[in-house]
Amino acid sequence: MQTVFDKLPLYAGVLILLASMLGVSSLLFSDKESPFINLQIPERVAPGQPMRAVVGDKRPGLRSLFVSVSRPGAHPEVLILDLKGNDYEKTVQFCLQDDENAESQAVIRIEAVDKSLNNLFRGNTSIRVQPVYLDNLSPSAEFEIPASPLVRGGSAFIRFNASEDLGAAFLAAGPLAFPLYSIGPRRYQSLVTMPVDVEPSSFNLYLALADLVGNSARLSVPLQKEDKQFNEDSILLTSKFLQGKVKEFSGLVPGEKDVLTLFLRINNEERIKNYKEIQRLCQDTSTEPLWEGPFIHLPRSTRRSNFADQRRYMLNDVTVDRQIHLGLDYSSTPKAEIPAANHGRVIFAGYLGIHGNMVLIDHGHSLHSLYSHLSSFRVGVGETVRKGQIIGITGTSGIAVGEHLHFEILVNGISVNPDEWADPEWISKTALKGADPAASF
Ligand SMILES: [Zn+2]
């Protein structure tokens, strides 16, 4: 089969060939656009942290590519890339290794040349130079620890100054994690507790921290600890009390007919459920401390139970249940007015199982106060309250044998000894102004 070219004279074919060569050459000569270099390098990097550059040339493609990494005191590292295959775009990856003889300042230099015949056949060149700092130091912290020990069931503030800007940090002891709050440049505060059911010997508080490039450290918090013995107490249940609560409790455990079984299920399953719900609610907290001075307790009242009493529930001289009492019980005149223990914001006002009608107030920095067995509320959720403002009226809702106020203080959702927070001396030593970097213990 004949093509159109077969019919053309030879010179015409030569002319076409020359013209097409000139066309390509003129394209190569006319390309004055330099290769692009897109550097994705942060100001600081950790040893081994990958850095990337995307280098390419849309037309006519890359001819050569050099990447050099130089640090005073170390041999310069040069990467010469094999440009086989796709020479229109290349991704280069490199890193800085920890070298104790080398300085932390490094310079990345990238040189790319395209295939253009421009510049006397040398092509168009692009050069990018960027300094980078190798951060090979783990962050550290200078702690400020209270002079007095952390007592079992008690609270303590831990403060520290970090050696550099932090990317992440938390305080923890076993499965417990305590949030940190920023109180100044590189300065943090956390409110911690050693829960009543934790042996002081197994409560080992540590700070885990990471800097902005991911260097990390785990530091033991040098905290003094002290054990504490708690009282025993008996709660005398009566058939009359149990019968009187059937209507209120049967809604919580539907289908349970036996009165004692109903009570025991409420006092155990419901108690755990309620505690978990309170812990969940306590995650709602202000990043600013809202409280000021000592916390006030129910005025003109008599204390009926202490914090962490080891309680036995007795029915007809038989122990039917045991629980740890995680608050203080105060009885007063009937329908007594309950003041807010300190300034804060109401985060719950409603019915919650064993607590009956309950108010929960956030005081900021993971500190909360809780008021149970109310007969009525004087505040609603979201309301800001002042210390001493009436928030509700005492009653017998929930598991309350006789009218009283059950009062708790919680640190990060864990019940703590409220007596510390009512003690002006303890409070003054504990530092109130969380946001004041100059405040000290
Ligand atoms: Zn109580």
C-alpha cells in the first residue's frame, strides 16, 4: 500500500525532517522556565525525621538533581538522584542523623537543572537553600511540688516549667491521667489526687512530655505520699425505709420485685453507673480556675458521716452490703438552703440514681463540687454561681436514710477529701491563682 510520502520527491522528505528537528530544537531553546522546587521542611526536625522536596520541570523535563545536607562538624551528605523514568517530577526524601560532633544548625541545598538547550546548552537551573535546626534534645521539666505530702484521698497541685515548647504532655499514675493546664509560657499546672482505694506504694506519678518535633521523655514526679486510715460506719436500714423507696427505685431496675434485692442492685450496679456518669460529666471543665479561697460547707448543720467511711449497711443486725462513702453528710433543719461551695458553673442539675436530685458545679481546672438528695433546685444547667449562692434545698431523694446533704469534691472526676478544700491554711499553701505564674506554694 502506498502512502502520501512515497509520492513526494526525496528533497521534500528531507525538508520535512529538517523542519521537524528545528521545531524540537526551537522548543528546547525557547524553554526559559526553570525547574520548580517545592521544599516541605519545618524549622526544626528530630533526628531521622523525614524531610521532603518535590522537584520537577514541566517541559522538557529534569536533566540532573543534587541535594546536599551540610552541618558544621559533619561530612556533607550529597544525594544525586537517578533520573531514569519520570523526569518531570521527583520526590526527594532525606533526614538528619544524630551526630554529637556536628552542630545542630544544618543547611539543605537543592540544585535542579532541566533538559533545555537554553544558556548555551547548559539548561535552566534552580537552586534552593534552607536552614534547618536539628533538635536532638529530649524535653525536661522543673517541678514545683507542695511541701506537704499528698495524703491518700487528698489533692495536690503539681506545677512545672518545661525546658522548651511542648507538643504534648500529660501527668499519669497507673491507669489515671490528670489533665494539664497552661498557666504561662512553657508553664503548666495539674490538680492530682491519690484515690482512697489506691495504696500509696503503688501510686507513682509521672510526667510524659514530647517537644514539637516528637522528642519525648518520662519523668517521675518527686511527690511525698502519706497513707491515711479511714473510719468504719454503719447504716441501719429498716423495712420501712426500703418499702418507702420501692416506688422511686423500681423505675431504675424494672421488674425487680424483692425490696432488698432492689436496694442492693441500686446500691451496687446503679452506684457504679452513677459514678461513671459523674466522671463523664466532670470532663466538662473550664480551662481557667473559677474558685477563690476556701470552699464552704452546709452552714448551721451537723456532720453525720466523714469522707471515705468504710460503710456497712445493716438490716435486722445483719450486714447486707459494704461501700466506701465518698463524701460528707450534713444534716440541718428540714428543707435547709444549700449554698454553692465556691464560684463556678452548674454542669448538672437533675436526678441521678443513688444521688437522687443532684447538682454538680464546675470550678475549673478539673475541680468540681457535688450536692445530693435535694428536694428541689434553685439553679439550672449552664448557670454561673457565686460562692454562697443558694443552689437547692435539702431532701431525701436517692439513697438517703433521713434528710441530709451529701457533699463531695471531685478532682478530675475522682472523689477527694473535702476537708482539705475547706481549710484556709491548706488552700493558701495550695495557691489559688492558677493563672498567676508568680504564685508559689
Ligand atoms: Zn453521703
